[in-house]
Amino acid sequence: METIIWKIKRFNELSTTELYSLLQLRSLVFVVEQNCVYQDIDGKDEKALHLLGECQGKIVAYARLFNKADYFENASIGRVIVHPDYRDKKFGHDLMKNAIEGIETHFGESKITISAQLYLKKFYETNGFIQTSEMYLEDDIPHIEMKRN
């Protein structure tokens, strides 16, 4: 069984290699796999905490964590991603558990808002989120707002 090591770092604590790897993973999934041309480097990375999931020295899971009012009114989680080669290992649930704990620990917040891709609704529901908006398009991909209290 493969083990994942979780780290939370501020932007200025990321090594050049870590930053390159997480941007490469985000591009692989959000741009190439989802065939979506959009501005991934959006100027928000400097505000975020970066949750890195490493397996054998490779970043295989990742999320950005924001304090309240940095992205939404509530704290938020974004850029939730698991490398395609590791999705069968259920790291997504560990990623969300660590993201929620990270927000509680680092920001002292329990109310979390996310902009979720619609097809992942059930995944987020199993992690305690409920749908709070109608479907909307973000970068031509159906999304819904979801909240966790």
C-alpha cells in the first residue's frame, strides 16, 4: 500500500521544485485532461496555503486553502486535484480531510465554501458539503457552490 505524506506550506515556503510540480499537476488535469484553456496562475497562490500530498517524493494530490474573505466570504478550498495515476487509491478523501483540518488549524474556521465541478457533487457531499446554488458555468465547465458548516 502506498503512503502519502501531507504538508501545508505558505507560498514563500514552497521550494522551486514543489512550485513547479504543483503547477505541472494543475496544468495536467485542469488544462490538458479537462481540455480547458484558462488562466491557472491567477494571482491567488500568494494568499493561499498549499496542501501537498507526496507519494515517493512526487506530488500526487494538492489543494489551495484560503482564509475567510480571501476568496469567498467563508474560508475555502480550491484547485482540489489528485494525479490521474493515483485516483484509484482514494487519496481524494484524504485530501479533503486534510484540507478541512488545515483550514480549522491554520485559520480557526469551520465554515467552508467551495466552487465544485458539478460531476463531483457526490464526492463533496461525502465530505460534508451541501449544494447551495444552481449550476453555473466557470471556464465553460458546470459548477455549483457548496458549503460545509
